[in-house]
Amino acid sequence: MTEDTEGDFGIWNGSLVLNGSPASTLHRYFPPEILDASFSENTIVHSTEVAMTGAKNNVELASVYLYHGNTPCDDTSLCNYSLNKTSVALVCHDLNAQLAFSSTCNASDTTHCLNGKVGTIKGTWGKSALIQLVQLPF
């Protein structure tokens, strides 16, 4: 059976019984409860802390990964669609620090996100900083 996930086609192992009407497009989505985000590519981690001394400019603080169940999203059509549609919002209460998110998936011509990596959080500040990155589960 072939499925359409908003323009991204893939194969779904299953069966479909059709009685009396012409075939139509099957849309299938991941239920939200099986998607999760993490700061680690090896396990689900919802918070991380970074301590650095001195002024920093555009330094990498953490990477963000999307998980399907307990495994990082792969390049199957449905998981890859979710990876490419994921957005990240950053809030920083320290006016001396600026945080920015750089998307891995949409940054080039490729639509594949390696090992579920959605992107990278980078920071810039003029003084020593202790940055705690907290991410709530979906």
C-alpha cells in the first residue's frame, strides 16, 4: 500500500479492504504521544546545562533531536516529514545572551535529517554565562 503524507510518499505494511468505491489517498500521521524531542542522539534527554567562561560568539550549545518512540527519527517518509516540519522556539531571560536555532534539515537542498537531528542551538554573550537549556516533552 502506498501512502501520501502531505506530498511525501512511502510504503506502509498493512492491508486495506475496499468495497464498492474507487481507491482514494490514505493519509497517516504519527500520533503526538509517540513523538518526543531530546538534546541527545543516544537517549531521550529533556534538559541540559552548559557552563562556559569568557565572552563567546556563536558557540554551539546543544543539538536537538526528534524521536519516534525510543529511537531517533530516520529517513522513512513519515518520520522525515515530521523532521522537516518541526519548529523550535527559544526564550532567553538573560538580556546579555542571545540564542539562535539553526535547522539541519532545511538548511540545504537535502530533506534528510541525519539520526533525527533537527538542528543546533548556538549562543553569543559578552560575559561568563551559565545557560540551562530546558525542553518540555511534546
